[in-house]
Amino acid sequence: MGVFVFLPLVLPLTAWPVARIAAHRLHPRMATWLLVGFSGALAVCSTLSLGLLMVVGTAQLPGNPLPDGWSDPEVRAAVPYDEVAGLLAVPALGVVVLSCADAVRRHLRVRRRASRALAGMPLRSVVALPDSTPYAYALPGKKGRVVVTTALLGALSGPERRALFAHERAHLTARHHRFLLAARLAARANPFLLPLRTAVAYTTERWADEDAATRIGSRRTVARAVGKASLVSRDTAFAGFASAGPVPRRVAALLAPAPATRRWPSVFTAAGLATWGAAAATTVSALSSANSAVSLYLILEAATPL
């Protein structure tokens, strides 16, 4: 084990450059997949490392539920450990578990409240709520629905409404809520992954923007819809369509040429260097966690039957 068990706890810092660059240089679909993949893998590795630190650092404490043989002097001599780090890992791991459970609970609660708000409404793919507050959002489920208020519909022209509906349907089709939940859980597991969660919130919106532009055939119309919705929803707590991500950046991206859809960025570009660096850090984190786990298992299995 040694120092390798600590590496996955800090290696998420290496993913910060890709969080900043991928959102601007890569196609938003690719950027979302990369960021969620990196954050998920790094979060799992760091959580595993916390668990290993807890086992190794607390095995010698009286009253622990671990086998007695794990605290033998011979085993302790063979397994590098740090008592302080092990003790700190116990509350840290507890916080991770409770925080992730709270994130899932909040996610399910918001979905239940949104579903209850639509109780009695016609079972259509688009639901128009008679509300003076302008907002719109996509409600996932077995039959996903687009929810929009009459206030927002009244502020948009016909083509802009089509852009709005195409944007929200893109969220449902691509299951963006799953990407967002995965990024949120990863950030709860390791706070160093918070920049990746913020980047995923932006790239999913950009992904929906690009899909909407492709569907209606006009990037300028989608940009105009996003900007206008932002102006009328700026004082709204939940604006949905125009709330996630810096709106000026989204509008500027829509007014620019469509981003390239190449599968993997070249290593000779800034985006490529950041992406390959994050991939290398993720690989090192996974190998470090696996090396620590396998080493601990082999040593403890040889010293005393598990």
C-alpha cells in the first residue's frame, strides 16, 4: 500500500484543467461524457482509498469489528499504516456516505414534487402551466414531459418556442438528469471534483442547445430563444431553460460555427493535453487504488483467513 493509497484522494486536482478547457473546446456531448467518466472513476477510487485507510488505520484499536488476527504485530509490521489517517478516514467515509445519500434523496424529492405538481394535467408530452412566472424544464420519467409556463410561452415567438421545446426534449432524449446526478454524487464523494460538476451542468445545457439547433435548423433562433428566456427569467429562482450555465457564453457559442464532433481531441491541442492528462491521472488513481486493495488483501489473507 504505502503512499499509493493516498494518491486517489488528491489526483482529482489534475482534472481541473479539463473541466475548464473541455467545456469550451470540445463538442458538448463529448465533454459531458468525458467529465462524467473522469469524475465517476476518480470518486470511486478516492472512496475506496478512504475505506482502505479506515481498515488499516483502525485494525489495531480495541473493540473494532475486524478479525483479531489483523491487529497482530506481524501483520502490522507488514502493512504500512497511519493511525491518525485511519481515524480521520472513519468520519470522512461516513460523511461521504451520508452526503451521497442526501443527494439521491434530494433528487428523488424534487422529481416527486414536480410529478405531484402535474397531477390531474393531461398526459401530453408538453404541459403548459397557467403561471405568471416564466420558466421551463424537462421532467424525466417513463414518459418524459416538457413543462413550460404560459408566461414564458407568451414572451417567445413561434420559432423560439420550437427551439425551447427542442432544447427540453434533447434533455429527455439524452437522459441528462443521469449525467447531472452522477457528477453531483462524485462531487459529494470528493470535494476536489466540484469544478467538474459545475462544468457538467454547463455542457449538458450546451449539448441540448446544439441538438435543438440541429433539429430546427437555425443556431441563431436557439441563441435568440436562450437570450430572451434569460431576460424574462432573470428574477426567477428556477428558470430551467435559461438558468444553467453562463447565458452569454451559451449564446456566443450558438452564434459561432457548430463545434466539431471528432471522437477524441488531438494531443497537440490544449483540449487534447488536458484530456489526456486527466485520463492519465484517472488511470493512475485506479491503479493506485487497485494496487492498495490487492496488496492489503494478499497480506491479510496470508496472515489470517478472511
